[in-house]
Amino acid sequence: MSNEVADAISAGRAVVALESTLLAHGFPPGDNLAIAAQLERTVREEGAVPATIAVLDGKPTVGLTADQIHTLCTSDDVAKLSLRDLGPAIGLGRTGATTVAGTAALAHAAGIGVFATGGLGGVHLPAGDDPVSWDVSADIGVLAATGVLVVSSGVKSVLDIPAKLEALETRSVPVVGYRSDDFPAFYLRSSGHRVPWRVDSPAEAAAVFAAHRELSDSGMLLANPVPTDAEMDHRLHDRLLAEAMEILRSRDVRGSDVTPVMLEHFHRASDGVSVAVNEALVLSNARVAAQVAVELAG
Ligand code: PSU
Ligand code: MN
């Protein structure tokens, strides 16, 4: 842990964990560095301490320095680490960026309760002739077992959104809309599915999470739609999505490569529009997470 993060945790001050897979595998090189810095600045503006999390040369690290973030954003042999990958990466001395599952586990172990990301992993749609998909992100199970509040803009429309919402219900993970009655779909403000609960302020979100934690060891999902003025045009979205699905099918992309390959297509084929949308939503999530963390600390 960085000294700053360790001091803030022991003093009970607001800390927000930030995920590193979105930097190393979500944004194009160049953009990722600028966005990493903006994310940390946004958290600080709201009076919380940012803790970007990754594994560096086998060391789980909570609160990366600017130099460490630079390394992560510019190296090309950075692994993508879900929770199950942490042991191998640590044991073998590797460097990797942590997914929502990996970050939540390390944040919780460090004593951090609030975490901001872009999109959450979910349940993938079946590929080819399979009637069901077995590609269910570990993010879901880890959120069910780890008492952190994750602020995200929902999941991408490449996923089976109703299946994901059902999976979270089965595991008793509260799904709460932030100033929204609809579950968001990452680039779009609405997935067309409703959320069971809604809050309209950081104080309400903090009250709900605090009450939930009294009763349960599970985490909670605060679903914060992309800001209205930054939402992607629906026609552009549908075209990019259809193209991405075709690429996944024709190249037989599977497992942890699915999201990065899809994101790369969106970025390339939209001339940077998707990067701008993605950036707007992660910054909004970092801001809301910091505001909620400040409420919880107060
Ligand atoms: N959604 C995005 N960008 C991302 C991810 C999801 O829009 O970078 C990353 C997150 O780190 C998430 C992970 O935790 O993908 C889920 O991957 P998988 O489906 O392989 O578990
Ligand atoms: Mn998967």
C-alpha cells in the first residue's frame, strides 16, 4: 500500500479504489495515461484519496504511483487479472492489471469499501450454436462475496443483460440506480431494463450501502448511467455492436479476450467517439464513488 492510502485508511478517511484493466486493456495507449491521471484528480477534487490497484512484478499494489501507472499503461506484456489470476501472477512475479473481480478482492483486503469502474463483466450471449454461454464473468461471484460498493455504468450491450441482473438477484447483490430507474448499458443510458431501487444523492447511496453491510457480507452495485450529453448515438451504437459481434464470431474470440477485442473495434470504428463516451462515464463514476466514500467516512 502507498503511504498515502495506508494513512487514509487508518485515519478512516474516504478512499476510492480504481481498477487498472480499463487502463491497460480498455483504453487505447496514450488515452489511458491521461485518463488514469484524470480519474485520480477527480477523486481528489471530491475530497477522497484514490487507490489505483494492480499487481507489479508479483506485488499486489494498492495506490500506484504516477510512475507505476505509467509502466502499466505503456508496457505491452500486462496480463489481465481476475481474482483467480492473482495467485499465479503473485507467485510467478508477473505484472498485471486487475479486473473488477481482482480489484474488488485487493481493495477489500486492504480495507477499502468503495470502488469505481467503467463497465462490469457479465453473462455473455451464447456463441455459435450453443444454447447457453458458460462465459459468466467472475465479477458477479466476487461482488456477491466481497463487501464493496462498485460504481459502474452497467454492462455493455454485448452481454446478456437480463441474465446478468438475474445472476445478481440470485446472489443477493443489491442493484441500485443512481438518479435513474433504468439499468444502464455502458455507452447508452438505458438497457431497457429497470433497476429495483433508486437513490438520488451520495447520502442516500451511502445510507443504503451502510444498511446493507449491517446485514450482509455481499457487495452492492450502484449503477450510474453515462452523463446525458455524453451518451453514444443509438444508431452508431447498434452498428458498432453488430460489427463487433461479427468479429467475435468470425475470429472465434473467447474468454478474457472478448471485452478487449470488442472495445478495440468500437474505438477504431467510431473514430474516437467510443473513447470519449467511455472516458465521460468512468470520470462520472469516479466522482460519484468519491462523493459516496466521503459520506460513508463522515
Ligand atoms: N467493461 C469495459 N471495459 C473493461 C472491462 C469491462 O467496458 O475494461 C473489464 C473490467 O475490468 C471487467 C472485466 O472487470 O473487463 C471483465 O472481464 P471478463 O468478462 O473477462 O471477466
Ligand atoms: Mn469471461
